[in-house]
Amino acid sequence: MSMAKANSSSRLSSAMERTNHWVFSQQIPTDVEVAVGEAVFSLHKFMLVAKSNYIRKLMMESKESDLARLDLSDFPGGSQCFEKAAKFCYGVNFEITVHNVAALRCAAEYLQMTDKYCDNNLAGRTEDFISQVALASLSGAIVVLSSCQDLLSLAEDVGIIQRCVEVVSSKVTPCQVYCTDDDLSYNPSQNAYLQACKEASYPSRAPPHWWAEELSILDIESFAKVVASMNKSHNVRPIHVITALTIYAQRNLLGDQGFKLGDCKQQRRALETVVVLLPLDRSAFSINFLCRLLRSAIYLQASNACKSELQKRISTVFEQVTVDDLLMLSFSGESISDLEVVRKIISGFVEKDRNMAVFGGSSFRETCSPAMMQVGKTVDSYLAEMATCPQLSISKFNGIANLIPKVARRVDDDLYRAIDIYLKAHPNLDEIEREKVCSVMDALKLSYEARVHASQNKRLPVQVVLHALYYDQLKLRSGANDTGEANDTTSQMGSSDLSLIRENESLRAELMKMKMYVSDLQKNNPGTSKQLGGPKKPTFFSSMSKTLGKLNPFRQGSKDTSNIDEGVETSKPRRRRFSIS
């Protein structure tokens, strides 16, 4: 027998023992047994019939001449509640509390223990307690409402749930909403009344939103009714509905109490209900909270409508996103989950930004909002974090990178860093696959420092390296700065004049070595002059242009690197590549 069943049997045994003790103390033999669940109570018919019209009807309508056993397996509140109802029939005192009053009121309704059948009956006693004690405070109303969860439909029929909902929403409304310090300053003529209301109903308590913390003990159905009532009230500010929803979700769905084993169905229903209750204003919640809800929806396999609504809300405030938020959505344990969710969110934000640009009369292809530029940097940093995952395919990596418009990246340094990390984490890629990874980057939009790094990066395909080197060579020959870096790197170039001078001197020395090398070839091998273009003496720049032309794979518009002249020694071009950069 499990521990739970042992504890249940122990409680039932103690309950029956206590009941039998005061029943047998009457010194009258019992004549009826009442079965409630696993418990069986030996009682007297005349004591029960005196208070319960329902038991009287069972006795009168029974076909048996002497009914000796009653089966009340569907009794509200179970055996413990029936024990108290039986004690009431025998005139034995017991305590009515906010925790058991709802069950006792439902038991009185079930047994028809009303004042109409007998004066001062159980129904009247419990009604007085509910009105005068339980519903006099917000905490009491919440506890009573919470205790109605397992009382089938009787609690609804007798009106306990609706009364509790109205009391909770009404007590949250006037004092928690309007009796704030700001309101007191705005309404000086009513200061005394409002302050008295605030102190009487809400003594100093911590934390500030303790009322929302207490609401979080409710089951999702009861909580939904309270929120619906708050929304209908014109006196409730939206911020208090948002506070209640946030704390309820954190306590029941996103915290340590969430994801209870074997309780996924209930968790999923609660999550979907919370999403339905979210205010229409999609920017009312922080993006971290929404991402946590979406992660829970993915884990709990919530409905497509639920996940779609959360994705739209996240896209609305996506400029606030952080790398941690995106990583939260991307991983399930240690492995990558479906990245389609992240792709849809980014696409939604880009579409929203495009529509705003069109509405504002600007061209989306030429200009970009600061929010889009910020998102672009965040997405590139996110790709750098994801790049180390072996499961991340090239198509998924490129698919996310290409979602950000080219105009949103003034420089591609962050994207280059992500590509470099991806190539390092996937060392088995061939040349074509590495070219595919690098295809999302524009080598001409790299900063000077990034191009220096790229020129010495052996992980990059030859095409990308030569692209950057060829661009740098053209820039040095023309004496002009990069168009894209004219505004962003002028100060940096000014602070590194000495470094550029050293680079230029190194370039001149390397070119002089090349010139001497060509001259030696002509002297030692007279036939070389014909191969180099006839008897005409080559000039300095013509030799350099032809050499760079052989190294440039773009001269025929092909990505194939097989057409590089194998007659050129590999060691010398490599030295030129480093020195030119």
C-alpha cells in the first residue's frame, strides 16, 4: 500500500472511530449504515431523519421494509464532510472555517438540511458564516473559492462560486486600485475616506502584490472567472489584470511548481486559458515573460492557436529581445528544438517593420529603423551562440541569417564572427559547403580589422579571402576609403595611421621582391620573357596586375577554384596574402 493510501486509510479509521465513539455513547443500538467512499458510519435513523429531508425520502421510498444501509458515494466533500454533517444531526459541536464552509454548505444542499425542513438547520448556519465571516475579507473569499474546486456542480448551483468571484473582484477594485498614494494626491477632498478604506480593507502587507499572490492558489477555471469579472468592472485598471495574470503564470506554469509529472494535460489547459485571458494590448507584457510562456507552450504541446498568438505578441515587442530569450526558445534540454518558431517570430517582426516603413512613406530597401538594426545585431549574436551546435544545419543557419534585411547591417562583423564560429565547430565541411555558409555575408561590408582577420583565417574558403584581399588592393591603389566605412571608421583610421604606414611599407617591400623575382627569371631563363609577354620589359604594375589576376577566381564569374594556376608557388602567394592584408 502506498503512503498516500495509508494516510487516507488512517484518516478514515480515525474519523470512524471518533464517530462511533459519540454514537455509541448514546446507549442506543444503531440501525443504519451509511457508506461514503471507503468509510462506513453506523448511525441512528431517527437522528438523521430529524435534520435531513433527503434521508427521510430515501427511507420512505425504499422498497425494503427496514432499510439498513445507505450508499452516498457521491457525497460532496467526502467522508470527512459527512462526519461533520452527521455530528450536526446529533447536536455535536464542531468548528466551521473558511476551508470547510463551502463543503458543508454543499453537504447541506445535498442532504436537504435547510431551514424550510427544520429550524436553525445546517444550511442556515453555513450561510450565516459565509456572509458574515468568509466573504468579509479578500483572503477569506479566495480560500472559499479555492475550496469549491472538488465540489462538482453543487457549489455553482448554490451560488457560492459566483458570490466569491464578485467579492474578490469588488475588493480588489476600490482599494487595491483606487486607494493608492497617487489617487490620494489627486483627490484631496476624499483623502480621509479613501485612506480609511485603504487601511481598513488592506492593512500593511508584503509583498506589494500579495492579493495577486493569493489569487494564484485558485484553479484555472475559478481564476478565469475572477479575471473576467475584473475585466467587466469599469473600476479595475488593466495593470492589475496584467499583474494577476503574470503572477498566476509564474506560480503555476513557469516556476518550480510547473510541469508536474503526470499533470501535463492540466498544465496545458491552464496555459491555453491564460493566453486567452491576456489583454488585447500585445505590448502589455515583457518579452521575457512571453518567451517563457511560448517555451512552456512548446513543451506542453499546446494548441496551434495558443502558440500562434504568443508568436504574434513576441513579434510586436521583438526589439526588446535578448540573446537569452532566443536561446530559451531554441533549446529543449541539451538539444536544439524546432527553430521554425524563432524563424516565424523574426519574420513577423520584419514584416511589421516593413509595413511601418511603407506607411511612413520611406523605402524599406534603402532605409532601416533603429529597432531593425538592433534586432539585426541581436540575431547575429544569437547565431554566434547557436553556431557551436553540431545539429545546426547550413540551411537553418543561413535561413535565420537571411531573414534580416541587408540594409539592417552597416557592417557584417557580427555575422562574420558567427560564420567563423560555425566553420570552426563544423571542421568537416568541404569547400562548397563553406562557401554556402559564407554566402550570407558581404565581404565588402567588413571593417578593416575584420578583413585583416579574414585574410589570415584558414577556415574561410579561398574565394572569400581573395575577395577581401582584392578589395583592399583596389582601395590602396585608388587611395580611397571604403564607401561603407567612410562615416564609421574615419576616427579609427586616424588613430591607426602608423599601422597603415607600416602595412604600406611592407606591401612595397613585397612588391619589390616580386619585381626582382621576375627579373631573375628573365636573366636565368631567356625563354621566360616570351611567356611573360614577349621581349617588352614588364612594368611594375603590369606584373602585379597579372599576378593578382591569376589569383582572382572572379575573373570568369565562376566560384570554381580549380582554375587557379598551379604553376605559381603556394608559399609566395600566401606570404603576399598576409602582407597585403
